[in-house]
Amino acid sequence: MSSRREFIRISFIGAGVLAVAPGVLKATGVITDPVKAGDLKVDLKRIPTYCEVCFWKCAGWVYKTSEGNIWKIIGNDEDQHCNGRLCPRGTGGVGMYYDADRLKTPLIRTEERGMQVFREASWDEALNLVASKIKDISSKYGPESLALFTHGSGSAYYTNLFKALGTGNIAEPSYAQCRGPRDDAFFATFGEEAYSPEITDIRDTRCLVLIGSHIGENMHNNQVQEMSDAIDKGATIITVDPRFSTAAGKSKFWLPIKPATDIALLLAWIHEIIYNEYYDKKYVEKYCSGFDQLKTHVKDFTPEWAYGITTIKPDLIRKTAKEMGNASPAVIVHPGRHVTWYGDDTQRVRAIAILNALLGSWGRRGGLYRPAKFTVPIVPVPAYKEPVKTWQDIFPGKYPIASAPVTNLLIEASIPDNKPGFPVKGWFVNGTNLILTIPNQANTIKAIQNLDLLVVVDTMPMEITGWADVILPECTYLERYDALRASPHRRPSIALRMPAAEPLNNTKPGYWIARELAIKLGLGDYFPYEKLEDMLDWQLKKIGSSLEEMKRSGVKNFPRDADDLYFTEEEAVEFSTDSGKIELYSAFFEQSGFDPLPKYVPHEEPAEGFYRLIYGRAPMHTFSRTSNNPNLTDLMHENSVWINPRVAKAWGIKQDQYIWLKNQDNVVSDFPVKVRVTERIRWDSVYMVHGFGHAQKQMKRCFGKGASDTQLITKVLTDPIMGGTGMRGNFVTFITEKTGTEVAS
């Protein structure tokens, strides 16, 4: 077993590249803190922040020199998300501020969409145009024909605005493209979601099962640290992955599963745990319903049955099931994060939830703890208009269990040929690059061409900005106040983000943009505070703190209301399900027309000469949003495609050779990608890191570097339960020469 030190070092691989960045910033520091940098003593000022490079939002300190330069960002010791340590992305956040390619001023389109011809505009002109178009759409079609696609801290401001307009079409792409199947599967089982950050008690676990969860590469900060602690304490790590990932390298057991067969393995584990009586009998009897139906359901799902499907040997299935049973209840079958794979993802995660329930891990030390979240006082605003129509009216009866608006459904509603219940004619896109986020790019572009308005708020000229009618440049998180971070964790807490510098160029904070637009729409009452910092101070004083206090501490942790992190012995717990118990057999699913218990259904196999496309993350990048970051591109400036040596030999492909990828629908990657020949990937699959292959020339560092997996994901396996877009049903083959095509860089 590899040591904690060896595993956690990936968190610090970015530290060496973060020197003082050029340029002078005008900002007032909050705390003077002498820091020794080598032999040079530098007087630094520190400003509290929480990171916006990924959704973990670790709290930290921005350090500035006496000349006003941002020197570095470090973690806040009091923060439960990071425990004082930032990952490479967090420390590299300085690069977002200094990126010369970032958006600088509002832009208005002057040619047809796709031509990338814009003119500079003032904020007043740009917002007047947006307000006018929103009024036109609302008047002609109704406010329900407006949709917000949002991600990140600014979501609260634009959500407030769109609710005030009278539309509930407010979608976070992370629901249908990432976490939605997990949330709805856990809701159906426990009456509660797995939250974000996940409520996994990894620090005290005795057995951690990662089935498609790449801790160490997705850099969910405190989970990486806790897994390192668990390794030191001798915990068993079981990794199920067709690729020998970073986590697999730290595991006692690696199960190189055949892709698209995960449900078969999970059912075999459930069979073994029930029929060998490894399950927590007392817990199941007290808290669970549907056990007898489950036991009958999995009777024939033996390890031998699963072997013929998964290629995992029966003995290994038995050994790993016993490891879980031995560790119960201090065992976690990790719920995962990005779980939209094969179109049956809600049922696959249901099987994960059922395993956790059988092992007695929900609400137990070393399993999944009870979260606590601080309730931030809400500023009084007028009542929102009740939407006349909702997203469920677009295609009635579709995705009946979806607990949030489905991004791809709203996109489909923008295409008249689909005959939606009502059209979506205006998009407002904040902090999400839909072109590289949503699979089937051609369909997204088709929808865009039918819009009356597309507004994009972003810090960078992403692919989606090239299709916008109006581009509103947001300043980076280092230049603005934002809403208090109040994420669930072991203890309730809040964290402050405040500006470490004035906004560069002609960029503005999200709160300012939303409020100014609201005023132009006659909705200013929904933003009663001119400055966000005044609202923050009001909220903080309501809880006995103040903005000045938070400027000094950055993070404030509160005691739990009760000592109830875990279930107590003999505690009577009522779950928020129809039965009040953990539902192994889901009557809710059954009533909605879906299988009450997970079933394995075979998936399509690749044609001869094609290989399943698998994608993932790298510890120094977040999706496609960091590919141009000057600090992080130094660590990884392009992706590569992993190919098994057996396959490479058959094709005559060499290490570091550049090739193009072609998918089953004859879509060829715009740019070539470097080959990594490695035994760490199964022969029937290839692997690449997501977020590269940018076609936006305005992003000079990342343009043309590597290949885009999203471009090759043209087949979408949609989950009928909640609308999740399964993206791992695509296959690629190799083109070693692309005659007549030049690739600029």
C-alpha cells in the first residue's frame, strides 16, 4: 500500500510555478502578515477568498506584496473543505486574473451567429439591448420562453433575476450532465442526497470502494486528504475502473471492469453480501424496507454470472465483497460525482445506494455522516411571479423523477422541429461553456440558431461566447465580493470572498450585472442593496458577526445543534421517504413506471476497429475552464489518448505519435492528439482527459492543443428516469494521417 505522503503529493505539484505575477494591482489589504519567502522577508497583505476554479470552493487567503502584486493563494486552516491546503487548481487561481486573453469589455454581435464578429460596447448599451430583447421575448411568447443556464457563485444573482421575471427555467448543467442520477437515486433510497461536498466519512473508514470515482485526479480536496489518512490507518481501498487510475495505484484491489457492465458487478456484490450474511442485520431490520424483494431479485446474480459480463473473476468479486462485509459499517461505496455514463445511471447509482444501506454505512462513523449546514439569513424581496408554465410542460411526462430542470430538455425546446409545449427563445448563459459541456454539439448549435437572444456572462472567450449575441465580461473571483459560502459539512460554517484587486479592464462582478439588468427591466426591488458587501454585512450582523470580523477570519465554523454526526445506538430514525425507511425496493420508482430494483441490461459493443471512448479529469485542470490558465498550462498544456500496447501494435502506432480520432458517426477530431501507449488502459477502450481541443483562437495558449472528447460524443444515452446525458456510449478509431489538413497552434 502506498504511503499517505506519496498519494497526497499530487496536491502540491503546482506550487513551483506560482511566482509573483507581473502587473500592479490597486487594492487595500486587510491583514498585514510577514511571510518568509526563502531568505527574503516580504511584507504581505492577505485577503480572504474561496476558490472558484472548481465547485469544491475551498476557502483561502490571497497574499499581495506591498507593491500590490498578487503573490500567491493558500488554504485557510479553519476551512473543512481544504484544511489549509489548496490543490494545484486553487494555487493556480492567480493565473485567471493575469490571463491576457480574458474578456475585457462588453461585446455585441455584428454578423450572423458563428461568424465571430463583434464590436465593443458600453455596459449601458449592452444591458439596454439585453433588457429590450428580454422584454420582447416575454411579450411575444411569455417569460417561460426564457431560460437560464448557470454554474458557480453567480447562480444566486441570476436565479433571483429570472424568478422575478416569472420563469422557472433555471438549469444547472451539472444536474443532467454530472450529478443528477446520483442525487435522485439517493433521494429514492434514503430520502436525502449525497450532497456537495459528499458526506463521505473517509477519514474514519475501514473500506473505501471507488467505482468510477477518481479521487486524486478530480482533486476533491478534503477527500484526497482523508483518503490519504485512511491509507495510513490501513483502510482497504477497492477501485473499479477500466483504467489503472491514480486511485487504483493506491488500492489493495483493482478491478479492471469491462465498461458499461457496472450494474452486473454491483448486483453480484449485493448477492454475495446478502447470501453470505455480510450485511448489517440489525441495521437492515431496523431501518430498511424491501429486503425480501431484494434478496429474491439478486438470487441468481452470482459472481460466476457477473464474470461472463464484467470480465472480473468470481474469486475477486467474492474477496472484495467480504472486505466490505468485514469493514461494515465503516465502509463507503462512494456515490461518485460525474455519473452520467450509459443511460441507466440512476439505476446504477441506486445499486450503490443499496449496497451502502445493506452494509449499514448511512449515518455511521466511517460511512456517510449526517451533514450540517448554516442557514444564512435571506434578504426580504417581493414575492416572485408564479410561472404560468414550467419546464415539465415542454414535453409533458418526460423525465418524471427529475428533481431539477433538465438542461438538454430546455435545449430541445429551442428547436421548433421537436414540437415543444412552448418554445424557449432566449438563453442567458452564466459560467458554463455549453458547447464543451453538453454532448452532441451539432444539436446545441442547431438550437442556438433558432434563438432570438443568447447572452453569455463569462471571464474567458470560451466556445459558447462565439455564438452569443451579447457578451458580458465578468471579473474573476479575485476581484469581487460574492455570496457567503455555506456548504454542508461536519460542522456548519460560512466563508467570505472579497476582492483582492479592482476589476481589470471593463469587467464587472456578477451581482452588479444582475442588479443593473434588473433595474432596466423594472425589477430593481429584487436587489435592495446597491452593493453586495452591504447585503453581506446585514446578513452577518443578523447572526451576531459582521463583515469586518469575516475579513479577519475568512471562515467561521459553528457548533452543531446536537451531537448527531452519526446515528446513536438504538436511535429511531425516520427517513424522508414515503415509508419513512431506507427503501431498498423503490415503490416510488415502480409507481412512476420504472424498475423498483436495478437490473442489468447489456449495452452496445464497439464495431471492429473501434474502442470505447472514456474520459476523465486531471488534478491541475477543471473541465475546460482552466485550459488557458497560464499557471496551469505549464503543468499540462495538452491531453493525450491512452492506448493499450496490444492495440497500438496492431495499428502500428508509436508512443508520442500524433493521431486524429474518428467516432462511430464519422466525426473526426479537429486537432490531433498525442498517443500514450500504456498497459494502464483495457484493450477495448481508450482514455483522454476532458477539456482540451479548444477551437477558440482568442484563447492563445490552449487553441488547438489536444483533442476534444465532447466533439466526439455525438451519441447520447439519455436516462429515461431523470434525463441525464449518458456520454460513454461512443466509440472511436484512429486516423494516423489527415492529408490536406493543417492544424494551427
